[in-house]
Amino acid sequence: MPKGILTNKQVDKLIELGPDIIAGLECNLNGSGLPCRTDRLYAVDKMIAYVKLHGYKVIDKDKK
């Protein structure tokens, strides 16, 4: 389990990633509430970086 203690550099990175994640989920061109695919995948990439900063291991199920 991650300890939750972050360096100042990690905190700065979280501050940078947060708005990018939010922006990636805001697209709603077709009015369905589901973000555009490109924006969704961009947000997922940023979320992966976000959780890795907290010490979590992320596994790509498609990579062997």
C-alpha cells in the first residue's frame, strides 16, 4: 500500500495533471455525457501518471 507521502516535485506534477484529467473528461460533443474517445484516452493516460505518483503499479493487460 502506498504511504501517501509525496515530494514537492510529485505534488507539483499532481497539480499539473489534475486540470489535464478534468479537461479530458469535459468533451461532450454528442450530448450523451460520454467524453470523446480521444479525450477519454488522453485523460486515462494522465490518470495512470497520477496514480503512479502515489506508488501504485499499473499493468497494461495488452502488453506481454
